Amino acid sequence: MSKQTPILKKVLKPVHLWSLAVGLVISGEYFGWNYGWLAGGTIGFLIATVIVTILYITFIFSFTELTTFIPHAGGPYAFAEKAYGPLGGLIAGYATLTEFVLAPPAIAFALGSYVHFLYPVFSVMPVAVSCYIIFTCINLLGIKESAVFTFVVTILAIAELCLFVGIVSPHFHYQNFIKDGMPFGIKGIFAALPFAVWFYLGIEGVAMVAEEVIEPQKNIPKGYIWGLLTLIVLALAVMIATGGVTDWHLLSNIDYPLPESISIVLGKSNSFTKLFAGIGLFGLIASFHGLMVGYSREIFALSREGLLPKFLSDVNQKFQTPHWALVAGAVIGFISLFTGTTDKVITISALGAVVMYAISMLSLLRMRRKKTIINASFKTPFYPWFPVIALILSLVCLVAIVWYNLILSIIFFSGLLFIIFVFILTGRHRKKIV
């Protein structure tokens, strides 16, 4: 008798998907994006952010059609495989896994930096390592428990960002924001693109829990659309408000720009400054936790399809979570903590993201053209313009990231070429798609 295919439990509702969509990303509003100022200045980065916001609006509405038509834990892997066969699925799976596995180390660095800001006695690295251990254990308890935890910390994180904007906005000075706004001209806009992507990177992770959603065709669009709208408002409000409180150069190369901004406005000795930094941990925790959900489901799905060792698709009998996939992703992230800095990890994660966005849009266009998608419960608005715009902007971001980060790009694409070589060598590319 053949072993039963591993399955996941359907328990998630629209509110869980909204909080997961926002929670996956919301740390991007707390840190990381400010490196975009270092690359392009405040005005250059604002333009980059508008470009990337258009990318995500067109991408998410297009991606939602794919997610509702193929609700699969592998997300982009399943879409690309359906459209382009096993090799397409492999490329999408590699890019997605790179994005979701390498984003958490950057957040872990930031968590360590925030704690160090609050309590200098704690070093950054031990805190970052502890985060991996603690939140892997939390994720092992079950998807519904994880979703409830994500919902609570996401609500707290949103409330704090609103409070932050309310506190610093009266101290906003237009001259601070525009001073030296484009120090590197047009090329600074392109150099800043990966950090603008960080504002939204990870929202597509909702696709990875599609198998665990009640009525996915109806509920996934609600979660995606409301999540994206929430993130657009928060990203623009936080970035603009922060840029006007002081000389933005002082905030462009640190992992805790928001607590530092509050300390400039209220003073470092103000008790509210440290209180804010403490609460600010919730935003980082929400994303760190949510990305763990995302990468564990991607590893689970790729293992189930035979692209990774089979034991990684084992599901815990008690909690119905992919426990070995969670542990494997944590081990890779743990190693990454000791091999890179925040800006480099963000860049290579963004590189994986834009490659995945491009192949996902190509998959949608191909399946629509071949009429593979029929009777979809959600149709991309303004088709084919939305997926075409998303594809073009993804390729623009890809070229910009490669141009300004050649060594990291060589590492990323060398890894891709190696797994393609092994894939073809083992004959997996001949697999027939039903």
C-alpha cells in the first residue's frame, strides 16, 4: 500500500490572510528600507518606491488569479511548473526559496539591533540566534496557532507605526527631506530599487498557505488586496515622515531608524523612546514569524514534489505542521547570520523575489494564452496590462540589482545554474505535467 500524500489542515480565514500578508512584510517599514536613502537619497528613493509600489499593485492582482486557480503550498513553483514544465517550476522554486529563506536573517539582525539599542548589555548576534530557536518552536505548534500569534503582533505593529507617524509628523521639515535628495542622480533611483522592494517583499507568501485556507477562491483575494492597501499606506507614511525629522544621512545606515528618529524628537533619555523601541519589536517579530511560515511551506512543497529530500515533507502527526521543513529553513538562516550583512542579505533576497515575480507573470500570460486557466474565480483586472506592467517592472528591478550588485548576482545565478545542471543530469526535466 502506497504512503498517503502529506496534506495540511484548512483553518485560515480572510482576517488571518490579511494579518499574514501584512505581518510577512511589516518589518520592512521598521528597517532596511532606509538603506535606499544611502543608495539614492530621499527623493531618489521616493521615486524608486513609487515605481515598486506600481509593480506590487499590478503583480498582486495578477498573482491572486494564479493563487486562487492553483492553491498549492509551493505557490510560484506550482504556477511555473504548470505553465513551463518541471524546469520552469525549478527556477521559480529556487527563486522563491532564496527570497523566503534569506529575508529572515536580515530581520534577525534587526531584532538583535533593536534589543541592543534597548539594552546594550545584549549583543546583536546571540539575540538573532535566539530568535530562530524560539520562533521555530512557536511555528511547530500549528498553523492556526501561528496565525493567531501573527494577527496579534501585526495589530500591535500597525498601531505602533500609526503612533510613530503621529509623534514625528509635527516635527517634519520639508527642507530636511529634500536636502541632497538625489545625490547620485537617476542612477541612484535604480540602485535604491531593491530597498524599495523591501517595503513589500514577502506579501506573496500568502500563496504558500493556500492549501490551509477555507474557501481559497473567495478568501485569498480579500486577504491579498486589503493587505496590500494597508502596506502601501504604512510604507509611504513612515518613509516620508522619517525623512523630515533630521538630516536623513544620520538614519541611512542603521538597523533601527524609527527608534533613532523618536530619540531625536523626544530625546534619548525620554522613557517613551525606549518604550517605543520595545514595542517596535512586534513588527519585526510579525515578519520573522510569517516568513518562517512561508519558507517552511515552500520547502514542504518542493520536497513533496521530489525536488528536495523526502523527509522534509513529513507532517507532524499532532500539530499537522511540516516540522522538518521548519528546522531545515532555520538551519540555513542560522548559517546566513554569520555570512552577510543586512544590506547584502536584503539585496539577494530581493533578487530572488524579482526573478520569481517575472516567471510568475510569464506563467500567467502563457496559461491565459493557452487557455489553461478556465473558469477562474478571480480574474486579473485590466488584463493583460497588469501582468505585462508587473513583468516589465520586475525585469527593470532585476537589471538594476544585477548592475549594482554583480558579485551577489553571480552567487545567486551560479547556484541556479548548478541546480539546473543537476536537475537535467538526473532526468527530472522530463517529468510529465498533468
